[in-house]
Amino acid sequence: MEIGTNVTGKMVTALRRLGFDKVFDTNTGADFTIMEEANEFIERIQNGGVLPMITSCSPGWVKYIEMNYPELLPHLSTCKSPHQMFGALIKTYYAKKEGIDPSKIYVVSVMPCIAKKFERQRNEMQNNGMYDVDAVLTTRELARMIKQANIEFTKLEDTSFDEPMGEATGAAAIFGTTGGVMEAALRTAQDTLTGKDLDKIDFEEVRGGDGIKKATVNIAGNDVGVVAASGLKNAQEILEEIKSGKADYQFVEIMACPGGCVMGGGQPIKSSKIRREVDVRAKRANALYSIDEKSVIRKSHENPVVKKKYKEFLETPGSHIAHELLHTEYQKREKYNI
């Protein structure tokens, strides 16, 4: 199939055929991440918190700063990544709602990222003695499993995610490309600060394939300096600016993989010939932006599923229970001796 083809519906069908009882959308978890991250950013600005705040949903990046710049850890958002938040909600809210013993639930995340395998094993990613996520498959591993099961993927019908955890917004869809997390957070931050449903949705200043994208965006009448960086070499450049005190921005998005999660280490590998002829990153990113543009709801805080979960269970972004389940902490880690 052509690079950048949206095969979400076929993936859902394939996962059911492989034996999964329920198939949920990780993007719903991304909407929760935005709710918590936007709230944390606003709180830091209004209450004199550590700035710039840096995103924390790329585990390769998180481990990099823990090993190389532990003195800058206070800048990291305390938010867990989308699939970790989602796993925590499945084993608490969903388990209670469905009357299921959470110890009987086995959560498998399908991820474009090899580092997610390490992330899900971090000791702090537990609640009540249970890991939020029990196993991680890369997209490449899932493709291999589908082939081993003799499933003709291209002929599968499209099916929808299971409820009540399967509805996501356009903001969540763009998480996978560099600049996407920041753009999604800015959409919610602007509406929260103004108390209005503003027409501005696209923040094109942070889009594109450049390794470092700096911009100034106006949020509720205030100019906010932002930067989106992908690739650890570019991350190092930004961290050195922060460390030296030269950083003139308040919000930073960093992804370990150049181009973002769409180019993650667990993604399908394309031959050098294809990479010479086709801009794989751009095609994959454009597919996500297309999903966003076609979405009825494009802001995380407008997701009815998210609203319901906060009303019934999480209370408000940044609440005690939200911090208990959806936030984490970081630590200095020693570098490996290779």
C-alpha cells in the first residue's frame, strides 16, 4: 500500500482477528495527555513554575535527559505519555466501570517506538502494584504477527475502536509528528486561558520537517516563545541554550526520532531506494494532518469521552487523582559503559 495510507480501521480488524478482546485508540490517551500538559503549562506560567516546560512523551528523549542533563529535569512535564496514561485509566476507570478485576486485564500497546518497551517497565509506571501497560509491540512486530497469522491485510474491512475508550480528536492524531504535541497543547491552552472556543486551530509555525522550529505565538494576548525539536542532536542544542540561560521561550517539544514518532525505530523499514525517491516522513506526517483536518472535533478538551471521564472519575486536570494516575517523576540515570 502507498506510504502514508491511513490503515487504522484495518489494524483494528486485524487485532481482533489476532485474539484481542478489546481494541482502544491510543489517541484517546493523547487527548488526556493534552488536558494534563496544557493545564501544567498554564499553572507554571501563572504560578512562577520552572520554564521553559519541556514535553515528556518521547521515552528515548526522557532517558537522554535523565542521563545527560539531570540538572534540567525540573523543566520536564510530569505527564506520562499517552499509552501509559491510557493503561492507567483502563486498569482503574474502565475496570471499575465494567466490573473487571484489574489484575485480570492485560494491556498491550502497539507503538512506533522501541523505547516504549523500556518505558512501560519503569518502576514509576505502576499503580496498586500493577504496571499501567503489560507489553509493547512495535508496528513492525504487529505487521509480522499479521503475516504469520496468514491475514490478508489489504483485503480486511475497516472496523471501529471499542467504546467507551475509543473516541479521539484531530489534536491527538497529530501527536506522531514533530510539532504535533505542541500544537495540540496550544489549542487547548488558548481556549482555557480565554474561556472561549476560538476559531484558531492550526499552529503552522511549528509544522514541517526542520529539526528545530522556533516561533512566537500569541496566546490570550500574550506572546509565548515556543520551539519544537526532533532528533537528539537538535535536542542537545536546545538543552545547551536552556542550560546557559539564553533560552527565550516558555514551551519546548522534543522528540528523540528525527521527524517524530512517524519515523520511530519500530516503524516499517523502507529501502534506501524508496527513501531516495520518496519523503517518507512527509507522507506519514501528511496522513496525520489529513486525519486531523477531517476530524469533527479537533481540540482535546472538546472530546466528549474525555469530558465524561473527568466528570465521573478524574475530576479536573491536575487533580489529586489525575496526578496519582497520569503523572510521573524522573531521576538521574547513569550512562551505560559501552
